[in-house]
Amino acid sequence: MKTARKVVLTEFGPPETMKLESVGLPEPAAGEVQLKQTAIGLNFIDIYQRKGVYPIPLPTGLGHEAAGVVEAVGPGVEGFKPGDRVAYMNAGLGAYADYRNVPADKLVSIPPGVSEEQAAALLFKGITAQYLLKKTHAVKPGEIVLVHAAAGGVGQILCQWAKALGAFVIGTAGSPEKCAIAKTAGADIAINYSQEDWPSALLEATGGKKAAVVYDSVGKATFLKSLDCAAPFGLVVVFGAASGPAPAIEPELLNKKGCLFLTRPSVFPHNATPEVFRENAADLFFAIHSGMVKASIGGRFPLDQIATVHHIAESRATQGATLIIP
């Protein structure tokens, strides 16, 4: 039996509650594939789950996405063989590991021209951007798009991809340095939302024009002002809560702000079947291979420094994607 190293959480709390353990890993069961993981993606949902903001059954592993190489396949598995490069998200918690057995129907093949690090850095975040830009609101050439937290992992992808789709992109971030990152990622205008009057600065920069769609992953700190930045009949998309949950509002407020639409989508229902997931992943991998979407990797950390990784991410000091290397 192979020995795997994996992160285990037995109680909710600070990063130090995560423990790295060595455990026996059996041969892959029917329908499973055994992976040697080469790169693991970090996502803010990992922090929410570790803290208990999004409660999960304990004890548990953590982590939603990784890339690696197939070591072995279980009975009945078709389409994968040892040596294949693959990636996954939403295969059950436990991506923080060096070896892992994963259901084959949760895997996507990594095509030539896309590296394992790119796949691990971009799959979860990129699939999120994919449904936001193609499904929640089909971005059209010439539309104004507002992206909050535009220097973050998802934010940079949204800026790049929306720009490639022909949109005029406004990015917001919390410092001049992060605004510069947003502009490098494709934002036509970058606004510092740590300033109290940032909506006024935005409207001044656009000549009074507002956004057809606002993508808000920050939540509490930005939501109400996001409503002021959406054009009449525009859409406000709340898909995260980096600063805390968005406050509850009366529906009448949407009318007063311009007959706005409001939605709170999430990535998993948009990738609920293997067929849809692989179709969406193929769209993302094409965007990566064609250069529309680039991996901005802000840091690489070994698995045994997972607590340090969470401290850095929770302080919102990260720029781009963070990878964990087993």
C-alpha cells in the first residue's frame, strides 16, 4: 500500500488546526484513478471551510483542485491511463495531498500547450470566470464590465477574458499596487476601492457611464456601492464574500437603483455533470492555450507550509494564484 501525505482538519479554527499526516493509500477502487499530484490550487473557499464559515463534516481533508499524473486506474475506468496528465476540481475535499485516489468522472485531461501548474492555478478560478462571463452574463463587445478584486486570482482572469471578448473593463482593488496589477491584467481603468468615494472616481473616469454587469466577490465592503455602479437594467453578480457576506436588502432598492437584476451564483451547479464540466474546461484550456487567459502565479509553497499559506491568503496579501507543491 502506498503512503500518502495529506492535510487533515479535526476542528475549525486558525491555520494551525491543519495537520499534515502520513496515511496508507489503497489501490484505486472501481471508477477511481490514483494520481501523483504535482501542483495544488489554493482557493478562498478553503479558508472559509477551515474556519467553519462554511461548515463541513469533521474530520476532513481540505482543498478542491489539483493537477498531476495518473499512477494507476481502477476497474472500469475508461479514457485514462498511467502517464496521462489530468486535473480536477470538486472531487471531494482532500486536494491537499501528494497522492490521492479520485473518481475518474471528476477528471479532465490537460491538453498539450497547457502545463500542470497552469491547470492547477487556473482550473477552479478559470471555470468560475468561464460561467460568469459566458453563462451568468454573456459578455458582449463594447459592454462595460466592472470587476471587483481585480488583482486576485479570479479577478485577473475576469479582466483578461472579458477584455479578449471585447468588453471595456473597469477593475477595482485595494491599493495602488494592486490597481497596477489589474491594469496589467487587462483593465482599462483601475479604481482603488479602499477610498471612500471610489464610485465617484469610477464615474469620473468613465464620463458618467455605468457597468452592464458588476462582478462582486468582495461582498460586505463593496456590495451596496456596486448597486450604484450598475447601469439601468444592469446585473450585479455577487459570487464571493472576501470581506464578509453582502448585506441583506429590500427588493425595492433594486428598483430605486435602476431596475437592477441581482444574482448569487456558484461554480458547482454550473459544472454539475462530467460532460458539462469537461466542455467548460475545454473552453478554459482553449483560452489559456490561445493566450487570452494567462496564469499569474503569485507564490509556490511546499505542502508542509500549508498553515503559512493560509495566513498569507487570509491577510489578503496575495496577488494572483497561489500554488501548493507536494
